[in-house]
Amino acid sequence: MSPASRRTPTRRQALTAVAVVSSAGMLAACGAQQGATAADAPAGGPVTGGELVYLEYQPHTNLYPPQAGFYPNGGLVNNIADRLTYQNPETLEIEPWIASDWEVNADATEYTFNLRDGVTFSDGTPLDADAVAQNFDTFGLGDGELGLTVSEAINNYAGSEVVDEDTVTFRFDAPAPGFLQATSTINSGLVSPDTLDRSLEEFGAGSSTEIVGSGPFVVADEEIGTRIRLEAREDYDWAPPSLEHQGRAYLDAIEIVVTPEDSVRIGSLTSGQADYVRYVQAYDEEQVTAAGFDLYAPQTRGVNNGLALRPANPLLGDVRVRQALLHGVDAQEVVDTVYTENYPVATSQLSRSALGYKDESAGIAYDPELSGQLLDEAGWVPGAHGIREKDGQRLSLDVYASNAQPLSKPNLELVSQQLARIGVELNVRTADTATVTAAAGDPIGSPLYHSMVGRADHDVIKSQFHSENRDVLASADKELDALLDAVASEPDPAKRDAASGAVQDYLTEQALYIPLFEEPQVYGAAPHVQGVGFESVGRPAFYDTWLNR
């Protein structure tokens, strides 16, 4: 993948004075490791060998594939667990991988996959039809005894049938047109049958070395919350056939070091202690490129970064109030002030590169004059300090800054200033991740909720808004659920696009979501890091990566 920004053609600068943190010694040790040399490579070709030092913003929490949506989780699952199919990140076409071919019936209620020969998990167990069936029965139905949840990527799942050693059929209670793409996602990463016997807690941090997949890397070592080491699997030989590279990964190992401090991640990269980092903040992008390093900003192609408005909160029960908030937020100002050109302003609840996207620009346009009219009509009149009041109550709302969203706090603080202009008080709260997560389901304590979700399929909108999935609206809106079910159950592609458009229209008309920007994942890498790649929604893929020192 090419860098998101042009690299300045100057010699890499040696930056010093990297902040001292507990991980500094580890970074120095990692940076001093012997890498591969160009002499190991055929003329102009990739180098085999060497270790990559990769800095991750947050520690991973769980490697159960249906819970891999959190980017640190997904970044690991993407490299240790293969999938039945491969979604080409450039074309978004679904291609063979562990499945050599497949058939889907006319109403998308039955899928049959034929598997390639010779694939094994890293413990030597065959990746056969039995193993595939066990994986999808777990992901599609869950396991209450073990606490294993149903995957949000799989809808209407009924069960599997092992036809023979290399053939498996899946059946659905209703059309499931998103299932083929679901088989390509990290939520459907294939793990060994023994691994599926583990509880959800046993998939968590601290047990990562025991999670057995069939991918090009294995988890070799782990220090909880601090570092995790991936090592190449020598016998790996079943990459997607469409890839030019076949056989084992080029890198010998990847040392992933959790480095939450922005200055330390960037300083370690530009000083040569690290090779590759995730979560380059918008205000650090220029520093990375000015130092001669590469910047990558793959899009997440799903529900845009935005604010869910919870109608179950009494202050937001009136659609006119929600509409006033929607038109009182200037997303362009947010992008221009807090972010960069890698964060395009939203024109709908979905990214323009998302399947099923419909332009909602007119319905979500910034119009503070309209906001004032709507609040007047709803009976909210200016009170003390300009904040509107009704029946003795101030129009005062809370929102928690999200630790998972880029620059959430300054983003929300600017939104708060914008809403103050129309007489709405927005209190931006900060808390630890556990508190924010608990607040996510509470429309009273958290009337607005900051989030996004990436997936390169129509079903992403259902994942975000359905009352049985992420339910960011914290509501039981039966009309919305029915519209979302139609997206997930319509086998005709054109009608599925229309169903997605109907959801976006409803979200706009009911003012249930304030879209802000199309969220990328932003990475920085040293010039010697070659073959940088990502899966379809921006998680790192290390299989093709190599070091040209």
C-alpha cells in the first residue's frame, strides 16, 4: 500500500529526547536487535528475516474472534487466524483463501464451501470441514456455558453440515446475504477445535500464547498489557492464492510494545527505536512526514465517527430537540480544527466508501438558525448564561470522551462550544475505559455516545444500530430494527442498497446520529519498512511486510 502522504525526500533525522517511560528500556532493546539485510534478498526483491518493532497505542483485551472489533484485538487476530475467504482490500471482492470455492443458493439461505488441502493449525491439527463447522457453530450460535458470544457479523444462522472432510454447508433461518463477506472478516478468524473449548475469559489477555490459529504468525510470548511477540510459522503455505507472495511470512518476528503516550510512540519511531507505529494522532502527522517517514491512513469503510443521540433520555425524547442538535454541529469545523485531510467530513452515517452508502448531506447540514427555530418550537427558551430552559430544567447533556476514538476529548469540546451557541450545554466527561463502557448502555447518564464501527459490508449499519447488536442508541426502536433486519436479509444487491439507504434516511429524519468524519486508522513507518498492508478496514497485515535495512 502506498503512503497516505508524500514523504519528504530528505535524510531521516535523528530525533532525541524521547520521553522516559516504563517501556523505554524495552524499546531500546528492541531497536537494537539485528534486522535483515539487503544482501539476503534477490535483486530488488523482498528480504526474508529480521524483527519488526511495532508500537501499539492500547493493549489487547481478548482474542475470541467475534470480539476482535477492538483494533488491538483485531490486529493480532488478523495475523494469527486465517479465514475461509479473503476480501481484497483494494477491490473489496471476495476471493478464495482456506475455501477454494463455494456455492450460494438463490435466496442466500445455504452456503457450501470446498476447502483446500493440507492446511493445519499451528498445533498440527488439520483445518478440515469439522473444524470449520465447529468455528461457525460457535460464532453463529454462541456458547452460553463458556460465555462465547454470537458474532455481530453473522445473521440468521441455523447450523452447519459436514458433507465430507473437505466440504461444509451452512444453513440460515432467513436470507443472510452478508455471510460470504463475514467469512472474510477477523470476526470469523479460524481457531483450532481445542481453542474453541476455552471460555471467553481464557481467550483474554494473559492466555494469548495458547490461542491456536492457522495464520502466518503465532503468539510466542506475552507480558500482559505491556508487550506481545509474534513469530513466523515456518511451515505456513496457504496464503490467499491471489497474492504474489506464497509460503512463510518474510519477517521472523514482530515485537509489539504497548505505548500509550503519543510523544513516546512518535519519538521512538523518528529516533529509530521503533519501525512501525499505530495511532499517529492528527497533530503528529506533520512531524512524521517532515522527518522523512511514511504515513498510512487506510479507511475503515463503515459507520462514520459520530454521536448517537439516545431518545430514551427525557431531554432527547422530542425529535425537534435531536434535530436541533444535529443541525447545531459543524462537522467541517471539527475536521478543520482538530484533524487533517485524512479525516474526510461525513456526508452520511456511512462512509462514502462503505457498501450501501447514501448521501445525506442535505439532511445533516449545519444550520444553527434552524436549530434555534426547532428549540423554540419545542418550548426551550434562553435562560441563565444563554442555556435554554423548559419547565425549570436546563437543556444540559453529558457525553463521555471515548478512549477508543482519535482525539475524542478535543473533538467533543469543540462540539460543546458549537452547541452552546444554540443554547445547549454539553458536558464532556472523562473516565477510565470500564466506566465509559458501562455508561454506553445508560441513556440517562450518557445521553450522547461517541463511537464508530468499521466493516466492508452492508451489515455494518446493523452492527452499530440494531437493538440486539451494539445498540449505540440504547433504545428498542422496532421500526429501526425492522429496517436494519431488511438490510441483513435482502439477497438482491440493488434492493439491499435501497434497504441501507432507507436506514440512513430514517436515522437522518429522526436525528438519531450526528455524523462527524470518515475515520481512518493512521500509521507511521520507517522508510525501511516495506510491504506495508492492511485488511479491508485498516487492521495491519504483516504477512507481506519486510525490512530493507
